[in-house]
Amino acid sequence: MPIIEAKDLSKVFGKNSKQALKLLDEGLTKEDILKETGSTVGVNRASFAVEPGEIFVIMGLSGSGKSTLVRLINRLIEPTEGSILVDGQDLARMDKKQLRQIRREKLSMVFQRFALFPNRTVLQNAEYGLEIQDVPKEERSKKAKEALEMVGLGGYLDQKPDQLSGGMQQRVGLARALANDPEVLLMDEAFSALDPLIRKDMQDELIDLQSTMKKTIIFITHDLDEALRIGDRIALMKDGSVVQIGTPEEILVNPANDYVEKFVEDVDRSKILTAGHIMKRPETVNIEKHGPRVALERMREEGLSSILVVDAKRNLKGYVTADDASEAKKKDVRDLHEILRTDITKVEKDTAMHDIFTIINGSPIPVAVVENERLVGIIVRGAVIAALAGDSEVNIENV
Amino acid sequence: MFNTLKEWFTEGIPLAEGTEAFVDWVKETFSFIFNPIKEHFGTFMEWVSEDILMVIPPFILILVLAIIAFFVSGKRWGITAFTLIGLWLIHNQGYWEQLMSTITLVLLASILSVIIGVPIGILMSKSKTAEAIIKPILDFMQTMPAFVYLIPAVAFFGIGMVPGVFASLIFATPPTVRFTNLGIRQVSKELVEASEAFGSTGAQKLFKVELPMAKATIMAGINQTIMLSLSMVVIASMIGAPGLGREVLSSLQRSNVGTGFVAGIGIVILAIIMDRITQSMNSKQNN
């Protein structure tokens, strides 16, 4: 069962919200509705389900409604319509007391500008969520300290937030959210205010924390690179609507519409695509069955100057060149072992493409793609360049 | 009905008469409130000034106030020396009793202003309707010439310290209300969201986040309130409030420049001490 599920969640800011929703149904755009009713559509019928333990990224440009959407999930903003199910309970129908209970126990939030309380020390900040639940002093300071240890700030307990750097402040924000031991972390552009190097560190740490703590994370960002880096699944938003939900690969390789495609164009594809995406089915000869004659024949058929050699289990042995094969044929050599060359370049299937790029530049023959020593494909130079150029012919069936 | 309207046009709307009737009505109807306040609060204020402040030997009190100034200002010698010399000068000029009356008046008026003003400010910050209603009332209170409140003050509370405090309250409470409202509204939206997102109740949000964040602004308002109630000292003396103000007033009536100046200096010294102390309380929190 999903831990968070949004069903037709909508938010219209302004007075004529019902009318605005009706006009949305009739297919009017956000701008038209603003002109007609004076209301702004924040989120338009967003539906998605977040499974326990996944990092679900909601991404979109500014004004796409992503920050509104995350605030609808913990009802910092009242939804106009639709429901938010947390563990199957509808948050939108709860009274204040039940809502507080859910916020205290299940949902914690990390903010873009950290939102630390400047009059409290680091420890007191991390304690806040427990303090308002009247957790006894000792217990809450123990839990808060644990959370601060976890983010690497165990030595800064008595500092005030403004004495810390941005990255450290956001760690405090993260510790404050973790101290409650929530089921779901809502992170609203949590790393956007940090400089790029620190942001990358924080992303790595978040992934580490996630793998040890198994929390569900809903992460808001406007940065597609960040989304692709940390997201198990990504929901792309535009004008308040969710336009595509999928794994990073699905979104990159199969953009649902022009908008997504445009978005994806700017991404450095070399960081995302792997050997598996761009490899082709290899032509091979079996060293146990075939001799130079068959090898030469296959190369002629396919117009190749070399061919990969495998054994019966498709373990990669090496390659033979056309020149060697015709020499051997003249000398009537029957065994491919005699002419087998083993100086072949191998990459694993999940090697990132920008690594392959440097490898293939120094290699005269196609690069072999292996998975546990078993040959699964080859990469020719043209395919790498085509993929970097955003060629949609990239073969995802291989993934 | 029509005749009344016609009369209003020809003879003028009887605003003055109406106000008088209203004040009389209030006085009669609420005398069960005003009379005990007049009696008990008056007695209480006399007790504070005559049986506490004036019983303490002046030099001990001067020393105590200087020490308070020293610690509250964050161990600054300037204000400490000023308190010591300034208060000594007032005593030296023979205005000690008047000073004690003035301090009682100003302190009680300020404390009451804060007790009344801060909650009203909080209410304003929480409700747009309350803000829309209260704001014009504050404007009215601050722009109406201070002498005008003296009339109902006397009507309700007779003469003496109590109507003086009442007039000061009306004149001096608005800054505390306004600054409290402003301070809370200025608390960053993310901080308020953070406190809500963790499941704070309204009261927890107010006391753990909003008021601590707004403290500096509220303190600036309280400082203004104290200064305004000091400026009411002379005006309040016109309805019999004792203290330095009364000396200024009687010097004016006798056209006696010297005593008027000395009593005036006494008020200035008190103002500077109170201002510096409340301001440094504020800046200390900011650091």
C-alpha cells in the first residue's frame, strides 16, 4: 500500500475557486482562468502514489506548483479539492487535532531556506518537534543528539544557527526533521540554497541516510540533474499539473510530451545514460564450435573488420580480426585460439556514458559490454555520439 | 425623524451635546467599575510612591538604580555614571518626592499599557478583521490632542494620579499594540510554517516562535510607550497628578523660568535613563 497517495489534489488561490475548477475541466489554461475569475490555479488535479521507502522527486520550474503541492501533502495549504491519503487516512478530511497528530508522528519537513529558529541553539532546534509533543527533556535531547550525530553535527550542539555555514544549517534542518522519527520526509528545495559542491555532498549523504534509515522521502526540486541523481521516481510538473511520473530513465528516454522533452534536452545525458542504453546486439563466433572460416564469413556478411569471440556460455574470450582470419584460412588453421586477440576493452553494463566516451576514444575496435563477464552487447563510436546528441533511437529495450 | 434631520442641517449636528450625554451615561452606568478603580488604584499608587519609594533612603535607591542600569545595559559605564549623577542632581535640587511620584505614574502607566497592548497586538496580528477595526481606533487615540482625554478622565476618575494614568494609557498604548502586531506579522513565513509543520498548537506557535522572534520589535514599541507616558507627565499634572510635571506647570503659571527649567531637566534625566535602559535590553537580545 502506498504511504502517501494524492487523488485529484487541487488548489486554487483566490475567491472563485469552484468556478475556476469548473473552467479547468472545460480545458481553459491557467492564464485564461486568471483573467476570467481572478483566481490562480496552484495545483491542478495532481494524482500520484508514493511507496514506502522510495525517494519520490517532484520537479518543475518555478511557478509550476511544486512547492504548493508539497504543502498540500502536510496541509500547510488547505486543498481546494481532492484527497491526500497518509497510510490510507484522508488528511484533507481531518480535524485540527488529528492533523497535528499526523504532522507530529508521520510527516516532517525540511525547508529551502532552512527555517531554523535563530533564538535556539542547534540542539534546541533539533528538539523542537519533540518539545511540542511534551517529550521529557532527557529523552528529547537524547533523540535530538542522535539525529545530529547522524548528520555529522554532534560537535555543534550549543552553537546558534547563524554561526554555521549554509550546508551545516541545512543539516540541522534535516536533523530536526529526523529527530521526530517520521515515516515521511518532505523536502522542499532543501538543497537549492546551497552552493553546487555542498549540494552534491548533501545529495550523496541523503542517499546514504535513505539507504540506512529506509524513510520515505518526497523531494521537491527545480533542478533536473538533482532529480535524476537522487530520485527513485520523478513526477514532472507544469502549470500545476503532473505531466509525467516515471523512473529517471523512463523520463529521459521516453519524454511524455514536448514539455518534458524540452526539459530533458538540457540535461547532461552523458551522466544519466549507461552502456546498457546505447549498446547494440553483438555479432559473435563461438570459440568451441567455429573456426576462422566461419568467423571470416560472418565478418563479410556484416561488413565488419573484426568479430567478438565467446564460449558456449557467452563468456567473452576476445576477438579476431579479418586479416588474421584470412591468413589462418590460407594456412588451414582450424582453431580460433591461434589467432585470438585478448586486448579487448570491456565495460560493465551500468557504466555511465561519459566514462565510456573516454574509453572508446582510445580503442580501435568496438567496446564490449559485459555483465558478470557474460557478453551482452557492443558499443560503436557512432552510437555514443548519437546518444550524446539526444538521438531518440537509443535502444531502451536493452535496459 | 424628518424634523430632526432638518434641524441637523439648520442648527448643526449636536456632536458636542451627544458626546457629553454619552460620557455622562458611561460615567453613570459604569460608576460601579470606575469608583473602585479610583479608590483602590489611587490608594495603591500612593502606597507605591509614598510607602515604598519614598521610604527607601534616596542614596540607596540611587545606588540600586545605578547598579540595575549597569547590569541591564551590559556593563556600560556611561549610562551607569549618568544614572548616578543625574538622579543625585534631582535629589540635590530638592525634587526627590516629585521624582518618585513621576516614576510611579510612568511605570504603572507603562506596565498597564504593555499588559493591555501586547494581547491586543497579538489579536490584531492573528485576525484581519481585528486589525481593520483596531487600526483606526489607534490612529484616533494618537492624533486626538492629549488635553482632550483629560476631560473624560476627570469625569470618570476625579483628579489625582488615577486619571493621569488613564490619560497616559490612551496616549501611550498604541505603539505597543502597533509594534506587537508588526513584529508578529514580520516573523518569516518559513519559520511559522516550520512550527506548524511539526504539529505545533496555536499557543505553542505563538510562545515558542512568534513572540520570541518578535521580541525586539515589541521591545521597541514598549520603549516608545514609556517615552510617551513620560511626555504625558506634564499634561497629567493639569488634572492634579503629582510629580515633576506639576512643578513645571506651576512654574509656567508663575512664569518662573528657573524652577521650570530645573523640573524640566529632571524629566529629561528620567527619560534618558529609562530610554537607554529599555533600549539596551533590546540590543542585548539581538546579539
